[in-house]
Amino acid sequence: MKIVVVVAVLLFLLAVAPTKAQSEIQPQISQTDLAKLPETSAPEVHFDHSNRRFWLMAAVQIAATVADGETTQWALRTHPNAREINPLFGARPDRAKMYGIAFSITALQILLQHHAKTVSEQTGKFRNGWLVGASVNTGFHTFLAIHNARLAGESVCPANGSGCR
């Protein structure tokens, strides 16, 4: 079952990955025309630092989602009466269900952030607007991971403190 969820998530990510088609057809150059062209050096490759920042922030969002999921699983294992309060997951979700849902939502958010970034670069307006969604997503999952870890770290005393340290 877990492998099915992992394959489904990977297929979803491949399906939503942005692709760009070539807008112009390149003219064919014959060997004689190619010989007449002056020699030039290799074209310079420019690295767009905004894309680097985008993918770094996407990795941070994924890490925060993993931390939230793992601390939730930890709390569910540690406390027998613990339950997940997100209705999408159910009361006691297993790891495959939790990651299948959480990564699909996170992938959709990252896709929307990439779209917002692309549109803002084309229009020149609100250039770092995509950072708002990325920061909210990262902050939310980080807060939940810390909250879950605090709950999981608390001792369970069934007799209201008697015999517990």
C-alpha cells in the first residue's frame, strides 16, 4: 500500500511539473552555411538566483511537512488516546495516508507559488509575492511540528500522577 501511495505522489508531481514548449522553430543550417559563420565562444550561462531561492524555499517547505508528519506519528505512538485533529487525515492516520495527503497539498502549494512567481516576473509586479505563501506554509508546518513534539514528549500518567515521575 505504501508503494502505491509513493508512486501516486510521484506521478502527481510529474503531472503538475511545469514545462515550456519552444516558441520558435529554429531554421536548419547547412554545413556550408555553418562553415561561413564566424567562430564564437561558447554562450554564457546565466544562473537565475531567484530560481535558486525558490527551490531552496520549496525544499524547506517539504522538510517542514516531513517534520510535522513525523512528530504527529511520534505523538500518536506515544499517547494511546492521542488523535489527529485534521479531518482530512482521520483520527489515527498511518504514515502512508498522512504523507499521501500532506505531500499532495504541499506540491500543489509549491506549484501555485511557482505560477505566482512566473506571473510576477512577467508583469514586474509583486516580485516576491510567492514568498508569502511559502512562508505561511513553512511557518504553519513548523509550528505544528513543535507542538506535536511537545505533546509527544510529555509523560503519560494514567493515575493522575501517582507512580509517575
